Amino acid sequence: MDPIVEVARRFDLALIEDAAESLGSKYRGANTGSMGDVSCFSFNGNKLITSGGGGMVVTGNQDWADRARYLTTQAKDDPIEYVHKKIGYNYRLSNIQAAMGVAQMEQIESYIEKKRAIAKAYENGLGDHSEITLMAEREGTESAYWLNTVLLGPDITLEERMQVVSDLIDDGIGVRPLWHPIHSLPPYADCQAFRIEHADDLYRRGVSLPS
């Protein structure tokens, strides 16, 4: 994040931090989502905590926070009548969803502890395998291990990786491939793409393990 923050500050850019999958992780002692001007988190059903969908936006800018709340309540200007001076949206969790999220947030440290224990078990069991690379924590980072993904050997073909996933699923192990690179999807076939070799390599080799 440091180089990105430096560029944003140099050119006076607002920094929007996509922290959708990193709730509870840290970078140089700071929580992910605390380094951008605005940061976004996901509460989808497969995330560290879930409200059944939706997410949250956080910011240290009071004006932006007030504007976000205003727009998410359909930009209602009058406390009694339904008067709208701007176009607003119903981008908000229901009270029940919010209560679910708050209750889980109160237990997030125990969730992270369990996720890190799962990651440690994978490290102990797979760390010495010559054809499996685990995603190690870089210096200055602390992962919440929302998802444990490994890379299979550098020479594996896409067909071979697909067979590995299929065989494991047949054995009752809930593995998944990584997401398709966006440039390979039909709606984006005619879009400009560059430096895509890393995305293709990760998709060809990556397998997400039960987490």
C-alpha cells in the first residue's frame, strides 16, 4: 500500500481501498481498510463475517460519510414528507442484516484466530510439497486468511489443474479454482488488456482450499 498511497498523495488523488476480502488483516500494523480515503468491505455469504450480502463503506471524512448516509436513504430531505432534491438509492442493509453483521463483528478476533489455525494446518501438511506453493505472509503483513489458496507446479496445464479440482471435489473436498481473469470473459473480449500473464498464470495454477 505504501507506494500506492505515495502516488495518490503526489498527484492529489482520492484513494479508494478495495478491502472486500481482507477484513481483519493488517499492513504494517494498520488494519486494511484504514489507509484509503474511502474503503469498501464485502459481507457476502462466503466472507469472514456475513450479513447475507451487502457490505460497508468506511471513511475518515465526515462530509463524505454524511453524504453516503444521505444517498443510501434514498436522499430523503424532509424528516416527515418524502421530499427528494437528489436521486438517492436504497443501498443499505436491513435492520436484521445489520444486527447479524454487528453480532459477528463482536466475535471477529475469534474468527481470525480460527482462520489462522486452518492456514497453519495447511502449512504443516503441505509446506514441504515440491509442487505446491502456499501464499506466505509478506514482511509487515498479517493475514486474516479469509481464503487459503495454493499454486500448483509451474508446469501444470489448465486441463491438469481442472482435473485436480474435479478429483478433489469427487472425494468430497470442497476446493475451487480461482476466478476467471476478467479479460478472458466474453463481455470483455473486445476490451483492451495488458500485462495479463500473471492473471493467466494464477488462474492456470491456483486452487482455493476449504477455509
